[in-house]
Amino acid sequence: MAEADLHPHRWQSWLNPKIEDPVRHAEQVASICDVYAQASALEGAGTHVVSCDEKTGIQALERAAATRPTRPGQDERREFEYVRHGTLCLMANLQVATGKVLAPTIGPTRSEADFAQHVAQTVATDSSAGWLFVVDNLTTHCSETLVRWVAKLEGFEGDLGKKGSSGILENVETRRSFLIDEAHRVRFVYTPKHCSWLNQIECWFSILVRRALRRGSFSSTEALAKRIREFIDYFNRLLAKPFRWTYTGRPLAV
């Protein structure tokens, strides 16, 4: 096994996207990569490009005994048993041009109202600028609540229709078509289905878990939220920089 570099005790999960329309899929992937490539120029022109998503089910776990730190010849020793104190959801935006995390929302839920409010508070940080949100295909990212908020912001005076039966609000596709309109000051770009790995905020969520949460012990959801906010502040002051995004939408290997 060692000579062949085989590790049968290890495994990784992965998922191939189910591509129904290869041309449309390629267009969607290219649109995301193009947005990343143009982020700095757009920032200079007054439009913020942010990668946005939710990290749900963050558990406030308190270890039953204190963790014993690593010592020479001995690994860190962590208590197996823990007490659960609830969970939180983090909604965050990664500013693509700077690598900073903007206007995070920490709360118990991620409803369509929560997400629309999160977008609103993000836009309020620079209310006269343009905003481009890169998001995945979660239905809350193209909800009726979000469409109504964008329509009000844009001064849309037409009939939005009715959810489930007519007009812009009829279904996911009609709502998404409205939200991606390039004429809007606040608009959205959607990753293809099962391609949320294209969303840069997922890279930052991994940093958050590894550096701030994985080894933590939290006596309450308030303590957990405090740790998250402190890490975001620390990250923005000392670590933030744009991700070096090299993927262009073309296969990396044939």
C-alpha cells in the first residue's frame, strides 16, 4: 500500500453537476469567471462585486472539559463529550476586489425575508453604488420578497404579477430573469446548479472554520456569534486580499 501510495481508509465526497444544456451551462460558468476578472475594474467604476452565501447550522458546542494543549511528543487532547447550545446561520459577502467580508448577518434562521434584509443592509453600506451579487441557486436567492425589494429600489412601476400564476413573480425562472437584469443598479449572477464551488465565499467559509471555529468551545450562541464577528474584524484588518482566481470556465485537463 505504501509503495503504491494507496489509502483505502480515506475517502472524499464529490458531485458532478447534471448538465442538461451544455451550452447554457458553459455560458453561466463563463459569466461568473468574467465577473471575477472584471471585479477590480467594476470597483473602480463604482460597482461592488460581492460573493454571497449562507453558512447554516453552525453549532455552539461546549466541551465538557477544557482542551489540553499540545506538548512536546503529545498531540492536543480534546474532550469527546460536549453540550449543545443551539445553532446559528451566517450570511456573508466577500468583496471580490478587496477580499474583505462586508456586512455579515448572524442569526438563527435564513428565510427569504432574512436574505432580503441581508441584501438591503449590504447595499445600505454604500447606497449610491452599483452592486453585483454572485449567489447560488437557493430559492431564497430569487424569492418574491427579494424581487419586491429590488423593484422598489429600482423604481419599477409595472405589474409584478402573482407568485405561482403570472408575471415576474410567477416562478423561479421569471423572478431570476428580473434579478439578473443588467439595467438594474443592484443585480444578481447565479452559479449553475451544483456549482456553488464557483462562489468565492465558499473559500472564505473554509478559512473561518479552520481558523476560528473547529477547535472552539462555546457556552452559548452569543459566544459563538462574538467569535465569528471578532474573526471577521481580524481577517479584514490583517489577512484580507483578493483570491487569485485562475479558473476561466475551460476544463483544467482533457
